[in-house]
Amino acid sequence: MRQQLPATLTRDDSQALKGLAVILMIVHHLLINGFYDDLGSHVLIDEYALTFKVRLRVLGKICIGIFMFVTAYGYSLSKHRDWGYSFSHIRDLLARYWVLLLAFIGIGVLAGNLPQLRMVLLNMFGLASTYSCANWYVYFYIYAMLILPAIVRLIDLYRFKTLVLSVIICGIASLLLRSDNLWIGAVRQCLFYTPVLVIGCYVARCGLPFIKHQFSKLELLLMLAVLLIAGCYSRDIYGFCTYTVLVPALAFTLTMLFRYQGSQTIKTALAHLGELSLYMWFIHTVFFSFMTRSLFQQSCLWPDSIVLIFLLVFFSSLALSFLLSRVERAIVKKKG
């Protein structure tokens, strides 16, 4: 049976993609030099596997592009695409993050790292990552929610021209803005990933009608292999973000594969994980961030295997995320 390119991604499709992104995110952070590699021989990888480790770490970072693409895609199809919608989402994100940040600060104190006011303020908006190594996405999310209304309007007016111009302008700007300055770096980061937001909006609003081919399962598996290999290499080619092409291709390839018999169970499991992706994103960083990770790493109970560390981080984060989501639902239900 062949699969036609779907007209839209369903909510379950988007949640499954976010679930996959969560797994890739943990893998990426697990393999970053300085997070666990400096703890001893149990995480040192021999020279023959070093290249594999580096490529797998680079592939894991595609989780960023997946989250951005799905965010923009979902926003473009929402019924309310105004400033009120954007600000409500920003408020909800910051509320959840700040509550967890207080807990992270407490863990940091237990690890012997006293908080400094300036550092805490920067961490609150993701401009410093000492308490949460992935929190830079906080300021990007704020930027995305503020710029997405304009992106959707431009796409409705100019269609493909908006995508082309965004790739060119943002690519050149991010290339010119390379700097160690905190604020310039944040601006560059936002501009660098903006085309991924634009392609998410473009696909949601315009679709991909020029692709008429029906794909066999073998073709889809070959496409997936090619995309994953491509994802193992640089996300940045002369300032241009490769995720602008890789992520939508990966999203639709996986969506078509999920339709085959036997893949539904995987899709369902990933979709359930995707439902908890926000809390998973925040909570897993406590095991990797500078101010908190020593509390776990120096424990005599901490495992000596990367695989065991992954499983411990994944299931601990999953359990805490599930618990927090239940608490949040109960609070919302009580208020309602």
C-alpha cells in the first residue's frame, strides 16, 4: 500500500513528533562534552566510536527544529491568531517554567551553589542556562509568539515569496551577527531559526500541493534514512539553517510511516510522550545543568553507564512530568 502526502498534520501527528523530539533532546544533552564526559571512564567513548557519538549528538539537536516547526504549524491553524492568544501562551509558559526554576534553584543550593540575583534574572528568560541548560528556548518562544501573527499574515499575502525572503534575510543576518555578546547572540539565535517558523506556517497555510507522488513503505524508509544521516551533520551552512528543509521533510515522512500497520503503537506512545513534552523539556535539564547536575553525578547511587543514565533521566522526568500535569489539571479544574 502506498501513502499520499497528507494534506495536514493531525494533532496526534504533532504530538508524536514532539514525543520524538523529547527523546532526541535527552540524547543530545547526554552526549554534550562537559555534562557527563568529565566524570570518569564510564562515559568515555573509545576513538572508534567518537565519530558516532558526535554525529548522534548533532542529530539530537534537530529536536529544536521539530519543536519550532510544530509550534508554528499549530499556531497557523488555530482559530485565534491574535496578540491575546500569543500573550496567553507566553504567560502560561513562563508560569510553569518559573515554578520549576524555583525548584531548580533549591536543588542548586543543595548542590552547594548559592544563587546570584543577576544570574537568576537572566535564567528567568533563558538568557543564562546555569539552572536549565535548555531554557534558551524560553526567550525564543516569546519571540516566536510575538512574530508569528506577522508571519502568518505575510504568508497569506505573499505565499512562497515570504519563505524565500526569510531564508535569505535571516541567513545573511545570522551570519553577520556572530558574536560572544549575550544580547547579540540571542538576536542571532532568533533570526537563525526564524525560517523554521516560516516553513511551519507556510506548510500549514499553503500545503505542499506540488508533491503528487504516492510513496511506498520502502521509499519512505529510504527517505527517513537519508534525512537522519543528513541530520547528523551541521545545522548551519554559512548562516543558513538546514532544519528549514530537513524538519518538514522528516515530519511528513514519519507521518506517512505512522499510517502503516504496526506503526500505530509507536505513534500512540510518542503522542502520549508529546503531551508531556513541555514538562519533560524543563525537568530533564536538572540532570544536566551546571548548578544542579553535581547533586546527582556525585551520588554513589548514580549509574556508570550512558544507557542507564538515559533510562534514569527519561523515566524520572516522565514520572515527574506526569505528576505535574495531573496537579495542573486539578488546579485548572478547581478554578473552573
